[in-house]
Amino acid sequence: NNNNNNNKFSTQAELLELRSSKYGGVLCMLAAIAVYANCVKNSEWVFDDAVAIQGNKDVTGETPWTSTWTHDFWGGNLNATGSHKSYRPLTVTAFRTLSACFGMNTEAFKMANIAVHSINTLLTFYIFKRFFLSSTDSMFVALLFAVHPVHTEAVASAVGLADLLSGFFALLALCFPSQHIVTLTSCVVLSMLCKETGLTIIVPLAYLSKRYFSSVFILSGSLLFRFWIAGWTPFVKDFRELDNPLPFITNPHSKVLTIFRVWVEYARLLVTPFSLSCDYSVAAIPVVEVASNDSFYPFLYIGLLSLTGGVVVYYLYRVKAWFLGFSVVFFGATFAPASQFYFHPGTMVAERLMYLPSLAVCGVFVWALGKIVTRRVFKEYCIVVVVLLFSFTTAQRNEDWKTLTSLFESAVKTTPGSAKVQLNIGISRLAQNRTNDAVRHLEKARQIYPKGCQVDYWLGRCYLNVQNIPESVKFFQKALTCTERDHQKFALLALESIFKQSCKEAPTAPDPHTNLANIFALQKRHKEAEVIYKAAIRLSKGTRDAAPRLNFARLLLLLERSSEAFEHAKIAVRDPKYKQEAEAVLAEATRMMG
């Protein structure tokens, strides 16, 4: 009976191997399409989509086609000081082509993402089948890759096409590692032109092809080209502390430990990807605080890490573990841009950065399971269970990525410590007229990140929504110092509207007129400001005219009308409340008059 059972299992395994060889790739492609099908309908532009696609003139066709090759990913001048330095012309060209063919239709963009992801799944099956594993095991690896929940951000958000296209050309290079150097160089450069991280594929490509000199040549040429196109400026811009606090940590001991904490979070996302978020910025992953500021510890950690890596590689070389060696090299290379070790990207953690690294994890999981579970049928059942679990999680996560509201509703449950999540859920609550909830989340965002200035503008909007004008004005005035995302301009417009209404309701009151004139002055609408300042002074009737005269004097100094500024400041200086400021204006006016 045992022999019959063994023969039966052997026959079934051979049959599965034969069918996997013939239909495995197609099955994996269909799985990739099926699991993401529900992210297409009733979706909107979410998160970075609004800036990189919807608000990008290079995508909407408002600039020449050549602009896609001279601007950064967000449509700005690549050499400008504020540029993110993300040069991805092929991805932007793909966005523009989709826009030209289908209009700004989110469904078309997401269908394109699904199509590229399904092709990448097919390439994964081909690579593992050709170089490393049996057809059946290769099919299992590709199935896990197809439905892994950590890919949801890359596939379900339109901007994820950058990661998908870069992955496509990288995997295409791995399919034919022995091809002519021109072919390999083309694949690597195309991958890099879709997203900078594509350059990392050179390392596993060198491992497969054993063409180390050629790989160094391709790497050097690609790096030189990338530096040249960016005007010899660094690859990565220094982002805000709100986005990624790591560059701002001054304690080296704390910094290295926080980087390790980031690695642990990435390990969790790859192994147990059931609690996902669209944002892992400041405080979502707490900085590891340590009392010691000794710079010896980072070198100790790096030394131990290097020693461990060297031992692993040497062991794999000695036992001729070709597949495990490739997996370590592939994961190490593709994980490097996300590791925070060599440079700091615009976020502490991003699920989309795990698109290619997850391939190595899927491969090792299938291989290791085969070593641990002796009965092949049990191994297959285990993998099927994981695939189904991943598929269910991915399908659920797709619903979160359909709208901005649902995206942040889910994020506030998984990463409540993120200031950006609290800010955005507060904005969402305000849009729903749930003002009390909005204020609660915005105050939470301020508590997490007190330096954030966007909160002031949105709190101003909240209080304006409930007609609490004094509180609204207080927060809008605070927001006037905020240079992020045009919040200063929006605050000025809001204050202008409030003070105009106040002037209508109290036409003889000087204070609303002074406030309105101040707003006009900040907007550089100098003639309008002058008219309103004079009206405020006239309405004051010589009793409360120090404030309008002082502010008017400042405007006159700006307009180089120093003698008039002197006369107004001379009157304002009589008021003890404004004496010090008025004396400063008098001194400046005197200097200008010579």
C-alpha cells in the first residue's frame, strides 16, 4: 500500500510538473490579473497620483513631448533647487501616452499597471524555471509574487507604474544574462529611466552572467549619465523631516538603531503583510532614542553586519548553493535603495520599494518549504493556503486604494502615529463636515509633529467652517509662515475673504480695514493696500491710528517712499504699545533719506 501511495504521489508530481511547464506562466498571469481586477472600477486619483499625474503638465499634454525628458517625475525643472531629482522620463512618457489615448481616466491607468504586473509575473516564472527551480516550484514562486499584498501600492496606485516598468526591464535583463553587452546595457538603462532603483539589477545580473567587468562598465556608464542629466547634482534631494526624520538624527548610535528598526518593519511587510499603510513617515516608526552619543557603536554594528554577510556569502559559495546565493545577492541589491544605509529616500518605509525584493523572499520561501516539508503534497497544500491568504488580503487592500478617504481611513488604523496620516484624515473629516473629528485629528497631528505648519491652515478652515472667526483668523495668520504646498497663498486668500466680510459688516471700524490692508500688502497688491490703509487711518479719527500708520509706514519703506513713511511713523511712535517698532521704522526711514 505504501509503495502504491508513493507511486501515486510520484505520478501526480510528474503530471503537475508537466502541466506547470506548459501552463504555469499563463496561470500566474491570470492570477495577477484576477487578484487586482477589483481595483479598477470606481477609483479616483489618490495620494501621489494627484501631483505626479493629474496635476503634471507633462502628463496632461500642456507642455511639449520633449519636456518629459528634461523635467523630473513631478513635472518640475530637474536642475531647479526644489526638484526631487527623480528622473523617470519613460514612465512620464507612458503616463502621457495613456492620457493622450484614454484621457485622464483612472481605469485606463490602473489597467496598464495590472497588465505590466502580470507580464512581470510571467518573467518571474521564466527566470526561476530556467535557472533555479522546477517548473512546479517556479510556478509557486510566481504565484506568490503575483498576489503578494505588499505589491498593492505599486499596482493599485497609478504612479506605481514607475516601479512596475522598472521591474519589467530589470527582469527582462535577467531572462537573458548571456546576451550581448549592448542588449544588457539597454535593459539596465531602460529600467533606470523608468525609476532610478532599476540600476541595482546590475549586481544580480553580474552574479548570473559572471561578466563582472562588463557589469562594472554598465554601472559606471549609467551613473555618469544619471549625474550628467541631473546637472551633476546628487541623486536624492534632502526631504523634509516630516517625510523622513532619519537624515535629521544627529546621534549616530540612535540613527543606526533606527535604520535597523526600519529593516525590521520591511521584514514584517514581506513575511506577514497583513497590516499595511500608505504612509510610514515621522513617528509612524518611532526613532530609537539612546542616551549614548558614542560614534563607536555604529561602526560596531556595521562591522558585525558586514562580517555576517561575508560569512553567509562564503558559506553559500562553499556549499555551491547557487540559488540561495542568487537570492541573497538579488535581495541585497534591490533592497539597497530602501535600506536608508547609502542615502535617505523621501520616506522611512514605502511598500512599493519592496516590489523587486519580494521576489527573492518568495523564491526562498518555496525552496525552504521544500527542504522542511518532506511530503511534496503537504508542501503544495501549504503554498496554496498562503496564496489564497495573500490573494484575499490583496483584494481587500485594493478597496482601500480606490479613494483618498478610504486610503486614510485604513491608514489611521494601522499607523496612527503618522503625523501625515492624522493630517490627511483630518482634512477628509473636514470635507465630510465632521468638524469636531477634523479638529481632533489635526491636533493629534500637531502633537506628533509640532513643527508642521500645514495643520495651522486646516485648523483655520475648521474654525471658519463653524463660524468661529477669531480662532480661524488666529490659525490662518500662523499659516502665513508656511511655505509648504501653497498653504501661505491659501491662508492669504482665506484671510482676505474674512476681512472683506468684516469690513462690510462694520464699515466704520478701523481694525478690519487695517487687517485687510495688511493682507493686500503681503500679496504685493500695493495700490489696494495703500487705499485701505488711508481709509483705516481716516476711520481711526486720530485716536487708534497707530497700528494702520505703522503698517502703512512699512509699506511706504518697501516702496522707497521714505519721507512719507517717516511722517506716519512719527505719529505712530506716540503710542507706547507701538513705540519700539515705530522707532525702528523711523531709523530706517532716516537712513534712506540720508
